[in-house]
Amino acid sequence: MTGELSPIDKAKFVAAKRSVDYVEDGMRVGLGTGSTAAWMVRCLGELVRDDGLKIKGVPTSTRTAELAREVGIEVISLDEAKWLDLTIDGADEFDANLNLIKGGGGALLQEKIVATASDQMIVIADVGKEVETLGAFPLPIEVIPFGWETTKSLVEEMLISMDVLGRDATLRMNGDRPFVTDEGNYILDLHLGRIGKANQLAMVLNQMPGVVENGLFIDICDVVIVGYGDGRVETRDINEGTVEEDRLDFLESENLFTDLQD
């Protein structure tokens, strides 16, 4: 079944498969959102079913919660967990300092809350997500629906004084209607091209009325696991200053690849 996967999907799978090695019996685990995170949830579900792994998962979106329950992971809320041992999630971009852009799937608010309530955040990604400087991927910000057009104008005006290449903001759509997050908010995607001072931009955005949260994850990620289409995996630990390389064979259970939806 793995032979039918594209190189990108193989890269996502091997990164996800390696990430579950960090999960131990009894842990409370934040479960990310997105296509790469979905592989991880499936891998954890296989360990729960076949190896008797006992964990409690805190999902970062309704769709991740549904998938986790489907594969047999016990799902609890963050309020029930109170604190997490680790969170495993994907990213839309990451740089050499393991700073991230997240929110392509629209779950950035829950993702950031869960990640910062964890002892450790592990990011899983294919090698195409690595960038020299953040910003090529549109930066999502979550805004309240009330006055969103005014918020958009204020954000675009603020960007004039920021170290970015572009200043256009677009409302994310779902068909002919605005995309609505799990919290009932809208998403503005900022087309910046390059972000020179991500720390500064993150702080300024979150001071603006109407902005709930932004998709810059600064100094939150501890480990990035990078997958390659040929099965190679590279694990970068920012705290230990280590880089480890390995290769995974595609000899996994076929039921991991059944009805997987991104």
C-alpha cells in the first residue's frame, strides 16, 4: 500500500512514524491538525490497538478528535488534562531556529494553546517545509467576525512599518462563504513574502484589536522531524543541539493507509 504513496506522502509518513517513538505509556499527548498530523494519529492508533499503548489525546481540532476516536485513542479536553507531556503537530514552514508558520488548516489558535501547555513540542514535516526565512507561506491570523474588514485594513496599515516584502491580506473562504474556525472566528491570510523580524511581528499582531491569535510559533518547538520521500528521517533537537539521521522501511500495516483523509 505504501508503494502507492507519492514521495511527499512517504516523507510525511516516515516523519510521523518516527515521532510516535517519543510517546510513552500513560502520557497525555497533544494531537495536531493537518495531513502530516493525520499520519501521526493513525500511527498512534495502531500502537494503541496492537501494542496496548495507553495514552490520552488532546486534539487541536474537531476533525483530529474524530480521527483519534476512530482509531481508538482516548480523547480528553485540555481542561481535563491540565498539562501535557508532549504535543506532536505539523507545520506549514519552519526555519533553522525551529520557528514556525502554522494555521494552513485553520486550527492555529487551538494548536498554539495546546503546544504551549506541553512540556515538549515535536513538529513533523516533509523537507519541502524547510525555509531560510519565514514568510513564503501566507501567515494566517485568526480574527473575530465583528469588524473583520476594519481589522484587515488596520493590519495592512501596520505592515507598512514591518520588515516584510508584501502587505496584502485576504479573507480565507470556504466556497462562497468565509472559512469559520472551530471557535467561530475568521482567518486572514497575510501574503508577506518574507518576514524579517518574526518575533516583533507576532507581538504587534496580537496587540491589535480584533486579532485573536497569529500563526507564528516562536520559541515553542523543541524538535523537528523531517521526512524525505526515500524513507530518510532527520531529527533536529534545538535544545540538545543534535541532528540524527535514520531511514525507515515501508513495511507498516496496510490499515494505516485505509480511508485516510487529510
